[in-house]
Amino acid sequence: MIPASVVAAPSAGPAEVDTSNHASTASSTAAVAAVADVVATLRQLGQQDLLDRLDAYVQAADAAAAADLQIVAARPDIDAMAEAVVLGNVLGDALLSALRRLAQVSRSAEQFGGAAS
């Protein structure tokens, strides 16, 4: 699970993201910085309601990461594992984005009426 300390509390300043309990790799450091930038931007834009639901985004990201690692672990050798990591990240991001849009269409139809298409 993504440590809660990675994402600053809603009252924290834009640059306050605690990385002390998070693995320190170039990839994770870049990801933490990206999260901090987005959180800071949302704060600057007054989007507190989105930040109040950050846990839902964290849970979705954690579920996707768990699926990614299950796929990698099931591969028969290191080359196949590396392939799963690269393709899973590139195509997986595109897949998650497209699935999110489809879910938004469906949920919008449920919540606001109209046909999901």
C-alpha cells in the first residue's frame, strides 16, 4: 500500500510531502514529487473536495500496482518479467485511463440520468 505519509495532509503546505517512510529510489522519488506537484496545484486551485477523496485514488492505484506485480511475478524468467514491467507501465497507464473514462460515463449515466454509451 502507498504509505499515507507520502501524501501531505490537506492542511499542509504545497511543498510538504513526507517521504521518510517511503522507499527511496529514483522512480519512487519522481512519483512522490509528481504527487506533491499535483496536490499543490489542486490546493492552489481551491479543489479541496478532490483532495478530500484522495484516499479513493490511493486505493485504486494500490490495486493496480498489486495486479501489475502479480503479472510480473507470474512470468517464467527475468526477461519476461522485464517485458511485463515495461509494457505494463506504458500500456497499463493507457488502459487505466481508458477504463476510468468508461467508468465515468457509466457512473454519470447512473447518477445524472441518460444512457451510457
